[in-house]
Amino acid sequence: MSAQDTRDGGTRTVRAACPHDCPDTCAMLVTVEGGRAVRVQGDPDHPTTHGALCTKVSRYAERSYHPERVLQPLRRIGPKGSGRFEPVSWDTALDDIAARLKAIAARDPQAILPYSYAGTMGLVQGEGMAARFFHKLGASLLDRTICASAGGDALAATYGGKVGMHVEHYAESRLILIWGSNSIASNLHFWTFAQQAKRAGAKLVCIDPRRTETAEKCHQHVALLPGTDGALALGLMHELIVNDWLDHDYLARHVDGWPALRERALAWTPERTAATCGLTADEVRGLARDYGTTKPAAIRLNYGMQRVKGGGNAVRLIALLPCLTGAWRHRAGGLLLSASGWFKSPRDDAWLQRPDLLAGRRPRTINMSTIGDDLLREASPAFGPKVEAVVVYNSNPVAVAPESRKVVAGFAREDLFTVVLEHFLTDTADHADYVLPATTQLEHWDVHGAYGHRYVLLNRPAIAPLGQSRPNTEVFRQLARRFGFTEPCFADSDETLARHAFKAEAVDFDRLLDAGWVMLPVPDAPFADGGFPTPHGKAIVDAPGLGVPDFVPPHESVASAPALAQRFPLAMISPPARHFLNSTFVNVKSLRSIEGEPLLEIHPDDAAARGIAAGALVRVFNERGEYRCKVDVSERARPGVVNGLGVWWRKFGHDGTNVNELTSQRLTDIGRAPTFYDCLVEVAPA
């Protein structure tokens, strides 16, 4: 396909990229007829998309043309949370927003907080112009931790960056451990390659507390207790050592600090590991035998398993497993958690986000995962000024942040000025003073890296912005103008931002315009001879400031918090519902109708002990709150663990709540990340 849109009988096809928080970052083709997008499909020429989109994104046009889409600026006229607004002009909205933010900034710009995450993964509509504006303003910085920072920081501590094997090469693996991932729902294109390997004779093992759709399709399901992944990794290491399934040459030349971890692992017998993980000793031995004797063996690690107190240490331990066996020698061996580190050097973040505009100021940093507490804090020397304004874009914190009772209370403050850039009246938008209509991916320029493959993708606008919607970038340009910011960078167009987001010597933008995607030149077997992006090229065991990795028990479990477990004896994880992506797509009626309603999965034994019948309405509760939903009595849940499927908008739940009413703001051992899957509850008939 040429650089220009193809035209045939009045129809044109536009190259695009999926913007969502998913490792696949698919290349898309948008068919436009008469100025209207009529079809969104995968690009068959893109090596990882290969023509297929997930159910969610294949309905992207339905989301863009949704009848409830916000298409004009709105100003609050009812109580916060009521969702009552009146339409106003852009000038009225922006003039008032700028005036109110200026008044706050005159007292202390750190009282203004940007709140954003991965509602779009695009470098332009994400933090491109937004970061420039907030850096120039001197607003509080946001620690963007809510999804992946425990695992990401742990991987960087071990390998030197968020790097790993290439997803296409899983098709050649002989053993694949799918660890903490429901790949059918959240990593569809990896699953395609895993299926190719399966058809060629590979064994697939799913390691997950929940019997997911993926677990059902694997040869083996290892249903460990939540938060015990690090213990399982140590138990596997024990068996690799005692059976001498080690690559001693690889360890000697390419791993720094192995002897200290070896001694630690030798204490984790199969029996000790099994008791900690809720498995049998034979399961531990068998899994270690498979991993130690099958070549090439690959691990697809995902972020579910790091959302517990010891998530960072667990990722460090699992990331060392392919170093012990020399799995990295093969291009179909090794591990993939995130590939985003391959894009770090080619990106030009300093040009795009302009941290130099801080001009030597060092604003405080607020962790997005503790927003509930932080919005309720008063000014203090330790915390700084009280948060007086929040500008939310690409996120829905009232639905997705932990311990949401506090998050709601914070956003309900009458003295908090809140601006939300959105497509729909989400739970967060309902609490806004102004809601500004944002464009969708079909209506703006953007450029994307990925965290599941090695391709840079370009997104061209396929249709004109609907109604009065504007790109995020234009909103921050207009605010910068009203603040009197005169730096030329605030006049950069979206196409200019896209063109320069990657360094010219790394990514040929004209080629990107022509093809829609460009592959980064990463070796097929990147660590066959070491060469990790660490200071000395070796994988690191004893990391500076972190020490040798170990099993870190959960904040809340029957074993680690027995007194709490007397009152709340069930561990709860809250994995995403299959047809939603975090809180995105919850309002797409066709997808919501497939999911039905919020559900809690509970094992038949746990249901019987509580007199709970299938399909009943139940109370799920702990000391943080209570959540009511329908129950699914199912062996998808293992005994002692319940699965609260998320992330439903609160307004679609019973009593206007969702599963995050129960999750805590406690953080992980590494990466300052949330511990959504580290949560004790009790369940009773409603």
C-alpha cells in the first residue's frame, strides 16, 4: 500500500495503530466511505498483527460513533458525581480553566496535579504536548505506577532494561510457560504464535491462580496461590541445581552474582515450595524437569503476577530462570515481560516532553496509586501544598485506582477543581467541573512504540474530529497560549510531534508514512552471548540497593496475616473481564452485553461453606469496604481464592461501586506499584 490513502470507488483505506494498553499494539487499516469510518481491521502485512484484531478493537468504530460520546465542552451544574452538566463553548471553558489554574499556580503550581496513564499509548496524544505544559507550569509530577512499574523496575534491575525475546519466535519454542497471563484475552497475537508451537508439538503450561480461558487451552495448569510466584521460581531453581540442569558456561560468563542466589534457592525444597504455593511437591518437580530438560524453553511473563507486595522480587527471580538454563542461547528461548526498552534509545523523549522547561525546579511527585489518600491530605511540610486542581486525561481514576471509597471522597471535594479530557461521561468525568471532548484514535495523528514487539507504528487520522472534539495536544496548546507561554515548542503541530518523537537516525519517518510501521534492528537472539544492557553486559543477581532477590510474602494472605485472615479468609484477585480493557469499552453495549454484569467467581467448596447458590447476589467485603455483585460458582476459582472480574465502571455496578472498593493502596516491594491482587475478603449472601 502506498503512502497515500488507497482509493477505490469513493472508498479509502487509512493506516492506523491500536492505541490501547496491550502488548500487541496492532497495525490497523481503517476503511472510510463518505467521510465515515465503516470498518476497522488488522493489517495483514504487519508481522505480529497478521490481519487480526481482538473483539474489543474490531468494534472501535462503534466506540467512536457511540451515541453517548461527549462532543462539546461541558460545565458542571449539579453536585459532584451527579453527572449533571451544561454545554459551553470552547473559549468559555478554556478561559475559565486557565483563570482558575492561574490563580492556584500563583500560590503554588504544585497544588495542580496532572493525572494520566495509558488510555492511549501514543507518544503524541499521551504525554507529548501535555508534559511540555505541565513542566513549564511547574505542576506536581505524577508517578505513573498503576499497572507495570513493579515488574518493569525489576526487569530493568536484572537485565538493564525492559527487554526480552521477540514474540514471533515463540512459534519455534518447545516449551512455553505462560506465567500470570490470560493471553487469549489480553495478548491475542502472542497466543497465535503459542498455538503454532503447540501444533508443532510444544508443551504449554499456564501458571495462574485462576483457571482462565488460556489455562483451559494449555496442557497443564499450575494454580498457585496469589503472591507466591517468587517462591515457585525459587523452588524451580532448587530442582535445576540439584539435578544439574544448569548451563554452567552461561552462568559463569553472563550472570553476575549467581553463587549468593544458589545458596538461597537450595533452601526451597519442593515440599517447602508446594506448601507456600498451595501446590503439590510433584507439580514443582515436574515443572522444573520440563523447564530444565526442554530446549528451547520460553517464558511469557505478564503483569498480573507482580500486583502483590513481593511482585518485584518475583519478577527478578523468574527473569533469572532462562539465565540458569542458558535458554537465551536460542532465539525461541528466554523470556518476555516487556519489550518497551528496545524503544527507549530510539525515542526522543527530551525533545518530545521538554523536561528542560522545569528550568531547575524540582516539583514533588505524587504516586497515582495512592491518589485516594493524597486527595484527602492537608498541606504539610512533608507532603507540600494540598492538591487544589487535577487535570485528568487518558485515565479514569475513580474506577481504576485502588481503595476507591477514598478516591471518590477525594474527587467529591467541593474545593477541588477538576478538568477531565474524555470521550464519555466516565465515573471520573461525573466528578469534573469541566469535561472537554477528546478525539479518538480515528481522528488524530499519533506514533506508537510497543511493549510486546519491536515495531514502531504510525497512526494517521482517518476521519475529521466528530462534533467539537479536539486532540489532547490542542487542549494543552490552547491552555499554554492563555498562560502566556511563548516557547516555540507550544506551536508544534501533531504531525511535527509524530515526526520527531523518534530520532531520525533510528526511525525513518518517511518510511513510516509509507508503510505504517517500521521494525527496530534488534538481534533475533539478543542475549545469546550475554550483552544485556547492564553496565557490564551481564544479568544482575545482586542489584544495587535491592540485594539478592527473595520470596516476599503478600501484605494480606492466610499465611502472612493470620489474624486478618480469621475475619477475611479468602484471597481475592481482580483480573480484567475478557471483553474490557481496564475500564475502556465498558460502555460499548455490544461488549457489555457479552460480559453481562459484574461477577465474582468462587469455588464450589467455598460457596457451599457459605450457603451461596450459583447466580446469587453476594456481599464481598473487608475492612476497606463492601461490594455487591452476582456470583459465579465455578472451578475457574481455586479453593481459598475468589476472582472479582473488573474493571467495571462504578455506575454499572450494584450500589454504584466496583471491585476496587476492596483493594488497598499499599505498594509493592519494588517500583512503588499497587497491590491489587494482594487482598483478603469475605463473601456472604447479600
